[in-house]
Amino acid sequence: MVAALHAAGVWKVYPSGEGRVDAVRGVDLEVHAGEMVAITGPSGCGKTSLLNVLSGLDAPSAGTVLIQGDSLFDLDDDRRTRLRGERLGFVFQAFNLLPVLTATENVEIPLLLSGQPAHEVRKVALEALASVGLADRADHLPAMLSGGQQQRVAVARAVVHRPSIVLCDEPTGNLDSVTSNEVLDLMSNLCREEGMTFLIVTHDDAVAARCDRVLRMRDGQFLDGASEEA
Ligand SMILES: Nc1ncnc2c1ncn2[C@@H]1O[C@H](COP(=O)(O)OP(=O)(O)OP(=O)(O)O)[C@@H](O)[C@H]1O
Ligand SMILES: [Mg+2]
């Protein structure tokens, strides 16, 4: 079966003054459909840089990234944008909800971007909100929601278009441990019940411990023997 995500020889080099920062240094990675994989490591080791390349947000300096067998950086900009919109979902530490839109309207965004007719998206968005336990907060603006509720809206938005893989950068970084566990419950249910794939960058050992596999990163590389069952 083709991997949900396959990366080979990924480098990310940033120019820096006269020199350069080698943020990601030759990473190989394969994530299978339905897996929940954590990437951990100290601040500055290259986790976000790697995730940005794996998600097609930022081009690698070298290497390849395949999403379900399709080479992300061999596509032209339009096709890459379409592939990202259809097959990938994103969750960030800072929720990134649009403050002037209600919870429902925030969740509708990926559906509207993928060209679904406006009159059809409301029902789908409301179902996604219900699935994260927020049916009764559908009309609330982000400022009227707690941090955990905002992140649950962000998870609903990330999965509403049924992506094959959801990439998360410190998804629980702004949450207390109880709320963080609720968000993790949500993700593992989507994993177990719907076969969705999660790749989660985290500082938090408690989050990593709930994943199927933990990859430890140092200085732009995975540690030898980094792959382990949690
Ligand atoms: N746009 C950029 N330009 C230049 N250097 C960068 C850029 N983004 C990141 N870096 C450098 O690349 C290295 C890796 O940064 P990155 O953000 O990937 O780390 P991280 O593991 O996500 O850290 P944190 O846990 O603090 O989020 C750091 O040394 C950082 O300063
Ligand atoms: Mg980071």
C-alpha cells in the first residue's frame, strides 16, 4: 500500500547573514495511513522547518516529499495548492481562527476553498463541529470560546474536508493538560475510527506517549534508532 507520506533526503537550508543555517539535514520518513506519529525535540532542532516542507508550505533545499505517491514539489503551484487543499489538514499552536468569523464559518473555509458550493458547506461544517462536541457553540466568535474550544474548532476545520493526513505543529502548546488530553482524544478517535493520519510536532512527552510512534529530532536529523513504538 502506498504510504500516506514519504519523504527522502529532505534538507532545508536558510541563508543567514554571510552564512547559512542547516535547519533540516537529510531526513527520511515514511508515515502509513491511519498512523499517529509524533516528532519531538528541543527548540530550534528543525521541527517546524521540517513540517513546513512536508506540508508543501515551503520548498525543500533538497529531497522529495510524496503525498500518497504524488511528488509535492514536482507539481506546478496550482496543482500543489489543490493537492494541499484536498488531502492535507493543518493545526497550529496559535489556533489561527479568523476572529471575525463564527466557529461554523471558520470550519467552512477549507470547503469553500476547495470549490464546494456555499449552500452545501453549512451542513458539513455543522457536522464537523458536532463531532468535536461544539454543536452548541456554532455561532460563537473565537473570542467567546475557551482555548480548548478554539483548538477543537481548529481541529474540526483541519479535518472537515476529510484530508488523508493532518499535520500539527504544537497543537496543545497553548492548552492545559486536561484540555490537551481532550484534543488528543479527538485526534486519536479520528485516527482509529476514520483511518485519518496524524503527524504531530510536540514538546510534550505526554502527547508523544499517546502516539503510535515517536521520532526524536536533534540538529536537523532524527536520532539513530529514533523510531520506536510508544
Ligand atoms: N525563515 C528562517 N530563516 C532563517 N533561519 C530560520 C528560519 N526559520 C527557522 N530558522 C532557523 O532554523 C532552525 C530551526 O528552526 P525551527 O523553527 O524549525 O525549530 P523548531 O524545532 O520548530 O523550534 P521550536 O521548538 O522552538 O518551535 C533554528 O536555528 C532557526 O533559527
Ligand atoms: Mg517550531
